[in-house]
Amino acid sequence: MTEALIAALFVFVLASFAGFEVINKVPPTLHTPLMSGANAISGIAVIGAILVSGANEGQVSVILGLIAVVLATINVVGGFLVTDRMLQMFKKKEVKA
């Protein structure tokens, strides 16, 4: 393995642990309101993952880029679903006559 690949995997592992710790420390009452901000960040992550997978620096980067695209897309879609569900709670209920 090259030094660049080892460095990239090291950064990936550190980012995974840091991300898990940051998300794990958010109280459940704040999780839903923060979801729209997280959607914007995940959207940026999708674009970055597409750039990484399209760079074609090697088979490993394409595979890791594809995994990153899939996981970030799942995060964006799930975030929008949770945000939509939260907004549905605040809509006035229609009264049937």
C-alpha cells in the first residue's frame, strides 16, 4: 500500500470516530431541529464523494467513493424524511364537517 492510501485511510478512520462521538453527544431533543443543517452538510459530502469516486485514482478510491456516495445519500434522504415528519407535526389538522 502506498503512503497516500495509508494516510487517506487514517484520516477516514479518525473522521469516522470523531463523527460518531459528535453525533452521539447530541441530545434527542435537539436531533430533529439540527437535521436540516446536517442535510446541507451531507449534500456537500455527496458532492465530495462523487468527486473522489470520479477521480479514478485507482480501484480502491472508486470503491470508497461509491460507498461514500451511497452512505451520504442515505443520510440526506433520511434527514429530509425526518424533517418532513417534524414539519407535519406543526401543520393544522383539517376539521371535517
